[in-house]
Amino acid sequence: MIKEIKYSFFTLVIILFLLFTNKYYFSDENKKKSFRSFNEIDNRISAYSKKLPILENDTKNIIEYIDQSNDKKKKKFNFWKLLKPNE
């Protein structure tokens, strides 16, 4: 009997919590507050973006293109031979 009352009490508390949370979340007051905060954030971003300096583009002609030859004779390097002492 006590176990059933305890479970019903827990269920009632959970349901009440969900109802009050939904009531607050979907209330007009909360919607107004969130809209005001979003507006204020947008205003701060636009004010800050007006103060940012614009940097000059200095990347013109920075890439040098090299013609690669299709030589199949490439020297193979062996790491372990490099570690051996010279004779």
C-alpha cells in the first residue's frame, strides 16, 4: 500500500513539474524576454562589427606554379641506410 502511494506521489510530482515547465516555457512573458535578448544580442553584434577594422588583402600573386616533370627516375630514400655510419 505504501509503495503504491509512493509511486503515485512520484508520478504526480513528475507530471506537475512537466506541466509547470511547459506553462512557463510557452508563456507570453518568456517569449517577450527571449525576443528582447535576441534583439539585444543582434544590436551588440552590429555595433561591434562597425568597430572592426577592415584588413587589406595581401595575398595577390603569392602562389608560384611550378611545372612538374614526369620523370620516372626518382631517387628512393631508405631511412635505415641513413642511420648506418659512413664508411
